[in-house]
Amino acid sequence: MMETGMTEKEQATMMIDIYTDLQRIKIAPDRDKEIDNQLRRAKAKLEALGIVTKDLIVE
């Protein structure tokens, strides 16, 4: 098994966040707005960790 550097509890917390984010998108009255909000939040978290996000754009 590959070492991720995360504890099992941290991995579970991350997956819960992903799951609830997807639920929020599914029920959002304005899905595009919800997706944009979540992208901003994810970008802020990545940048706080020192990860450059400009190269992570999927086209």
C-alpha cells in the first residue's frame, strides 16, 4: 500500500468533505455558482499549502 502521509482519520475527513461538496452541487439552485464557490475554496486551500493552481486547469 502506498504511503500518503495522511492518517486514516485525515483521509476519512477529506472524503467526507468531497462527498458533502458533491451533495451541495447536486441540490444547489444555481449549480454553476456552487461549483465556482467550491473551486474558489479549493484553490484557497491549495494555495495555503503552497501549491500553484494555474497549472491545474483542465480543458
